[in-house]
Amino acid sequence: MDNSWATSWDAFGRDLHLDLAGPGGLRAGLIRALREAARTGRLAPGTRLPSSRTLAADLGIARNTVAEAYADLVAEGWLSARQGSGTRIADRTPPRPAPARRTPPSGRPAPRFDLTPGTPDVSAFPRAAWLAAARRALNAAPNDALGYGTPQGRPELRAVLADYLARVRGVRADPDRIVICAGFMQGLALVARALTAVAGGPAAPAVATEGYGLGLHRDVLARAGLRTVPLTVDALGARTAELASYDGVSAALLTPAHQFPTGVPLHPDRRAAALDWAVAHDGWILEDDYDGEFRYDRQPVGALQGLDPDRVVYLGTASKSLAPALRLAWLVLPDRLVDPVLAVKSGGEWQSGALDQLTLAEFLTGGGYDRHVRGSRQRYRRRRDRLVAALAEHAPHIEVSGIAAGLHAVLELPPGTEQSMIEAARWQGLALNGLHAFRDPAARTMPARDGLVVPYGRPPEHAFGGALEALLRALPPDPDATTV
């Protein structure tokens, strides 16, 4: 094993801040400073101290003074010294009793399986392939990549994304129209603030959002000064014909490839109606393509942006395909919105790390991203098939919808039973959401649906079977079944 790094560390020593001021000589001041650092926890138990020679040189005092101070503190129990291990802060912490197991106030057992949507199976993150790509990217990185960066993002990633999105999602993009963001939420906030600035009128512009969707998205729009109005969602997706009936609406936030959470693609006629509205009213379509790559039964539905790049803002992310922790997302903007968005992002907004951007660019160029997505698609499809088969066998009275794509399914429930099913799932150790959790309270005229949103993509592979069994135990019996 190569220990050159350890030798180098010992040669240079370790920095340590000590204040020797106070009564007494240097030795007394050093003992007092080290004792106080250990007592208060500023130096944690196990922290290795500099050698007596190094610390003496740093403090400008005699080596014997340091050695004697160390010896006194070892005798007092504040420090420990072992051959080959150096001098360290001793562990004087008394053993702590084992923490009591938390019991929810309701008396229900704590969830064993978290089936709330929004996260993929992060245990399947391609660690080895990503690390190899990171090494190649770092070795090839220009020096300027280690600087502060630019609000638009690394040109290497923007160029590769333009090619990838055109090939896989049918997006028409020039690298100069792509902006790299620290996650989807930041991208949406940037666009919202840019739209507010572009509008410039006394009245707050409005954005139409789908009647079923994430409340967090509506909150982001509201914080940017935009009003939100709901579009009815049915079996064909959002009713985009309603856009023309709203006054002051300047944009519509849609999930055309796979409506969240109902799971249906936007019908072609409604896609066309949305674009026609945008052209006729000088409006914008904000396309959330959060899981457009995960379609199982036929080719993925192409991005709406490909039909009108001058009217559609495309928002994509690596959070579902790779992992949320990367904080990598992207905007493909119409020409007229590039400068307004960059003006907002230049005002101190958080930027994604340049090295992660270069790593993703290398991962895309080398084919690692394609291989990972294809493998994930096969894995998620197998889980979906297990879920559907288990329901067909054990709960044939439960209708399943929204399973052609994405990472979750919707289990349709009889009216008025959703909340009781969520409670039953909690007793089985499942954390689940129902459709009502994603319904816009302002969508008062939209017919209500009862259902469970079941993410089959989130649990790690070893836990999926247990989560599925717990779900089946929580489901209501078939009311039409006869007992003998």
C-alpha cells in the first residue's frame, strides 16, 4: 500500500489554533489551552495533535515545553499517547444509554417503507461508472473549470445535452439556449422570476397549472409573484382548451409526457391546443419532463418543445434518472427568455458544481448515462409488472392506472375511502400519499378522485418485496367476493 500521502501529512504537520495568553508561563498556557479545547469539545475525542516538534515550531517555543505539556495532560487523562498512533485527545465521554425507540404520538408504528413519490431507487446509482467518469473529466478539465464558473453552466455539458436531448427526447436546442440549474425547483423559480420581469405590468401575471400536481411548484410560482389558476385534469391529461377562458394567463406549466400524479400522457389534440393558445396569446408553455425517459410499453412520447421551440420552455433533470443529490437540471429556453433568465441567475443564485457538470458531460459522451437509463428502465418495468401481477392475484377489484411510464402507479379507490386506506397502510408500516394530497385546492370544479399513489421505483431492490406485501395487506377486501 502506498503511504506517501501519510508521510507528506506528517512532514507538513497539522494546523492547530491555540491561545496561550493568560497567567503563568508558556507551558501553563499551553496546558490550559489544550485542556479547554478538549473539555469544550472544540477538539473532538480521537483528534490527532501535531508532533511536539511541529507544534513547538508553529508556536515558536521550545520542543521540551510542548513535550512536557503533553505528558502532563496524558497523566491527567485529557490526552492519550500510544506508540505509532501519536498524541490524541482522549475519549472522556461517559457511555450514553441507548436512545429510546421513537413512537409516533398516534401510537402507530413508525413506517418501515417510505412510498411517498419523488425519489428514484438511489441504491442503484452507478457509483463505479460515475467515479470513472469523474476521474476522466477531472483529468481533462481546463484550468478555468476550477474557477467560479458562469451562470449559464459549463459549455461542455450544454453541448452534450443539446445532442442527447435531440436524440432521445426530440428537443430542438442550441447549447447557447441551455442553462444548467441546481435542480428542477431552481430552474422553475428562475423562469418564474424571468416571466415576472418580462411582464412588467402593474397586475401580477398568472400561470395555469394542472389541477393535480405538486403544491411545491405552485409555491415556487407564487413566491416569484405569479398567480396560479388550475386546469382540469382527466383521462386525457390537462384540458388545455381552458387556457383561453382565463384572463391574464401568460404561461402554463404542464407535464405532457406523463402527467403527475395521474400518469396519463397529454392527448395530441390537447398538445396542439396548448401550442395554439401560446401562439395566439403570446404565451409560454413550461414543459416539466421529469421522467420522460421511463416509458415501458412503447416509444417515449416526444417532448412538446420539439413542436415549437420559440414558445416552450423545456425543464429536465437528472434527479430521477440518476440521483437528486447531484443537483443537476437544465432549461432549454426560447431565444427571448435566455437573457432574462441569465439576468436572474446572475444575481447570486446557487450554481451547480463545475466538476459535477463535467462528470455528467463525460458520462453522457461515454455512453454511461444511456446504459444506466436502459438498465433502470428494465428494473423499474420488472417492479411495475410485479406490482400489477400481485394486484391482479390478490386484489383484482383494485383498478391500476398510469402504469405505461414513470416510477409510480395509481390505485383507484371507491369514493370516500382514500384516507382510511392511507391509515391502513400506516398500520402496515407504509408511508403513502393519496391523490388528494396533489389536488390543487383551487380546482373546485374538477371532479374528485380517490386513489393511492404507489411509487414502485423508490424502494431499494431488497425492500421492494416487503413493501409490496405490506401494501397488499393494507388494501380493502373485494366487496363482491363471497365467503364460504
